[in-house]
Amino acid sequence: MIKIIAVLCSPFYPTNFHEQTVTTSGLTDISMQSCLEGVPQLAEWMKQLPAERLTRWRVMIGNQDRGGA
């Protein structure tokens, strides 16, 4: 499974970031190559979140967890 971790913020509070996970089930025809090229499908997904601004994203492969203290 390929996961996209989107980092979003509100245009009204640009320093208040939060992360949201997007999985391949939320995007169509996603591949590792499209992830590396900027995920064109991510723009379509962002249309569902008009009050948010995408600031960056990262790709995770498999069932990795971001553990830590």
C-alpha cells in the first residue's frame, strides 16, 4: 500500500499545520512514479478540502508507523 501523508494548514492560520493520511483507496491510479512527480491526483483530492492549503507531502510504502517518543 502506498500512503500519502499530506501536511495541511488553514489559510487563516498558516503556522498551524496538521497531517492527514491519504491512502491509495482515496486516489485513483496512483503509482510510486506519480508520487515522485508531485501526485497530480492530490490536486483532485484537495478540491474536497477548500478550507485547507496543502503545504507539503511525503510518501510511505507499506504499513510503516512513525513511532517515536
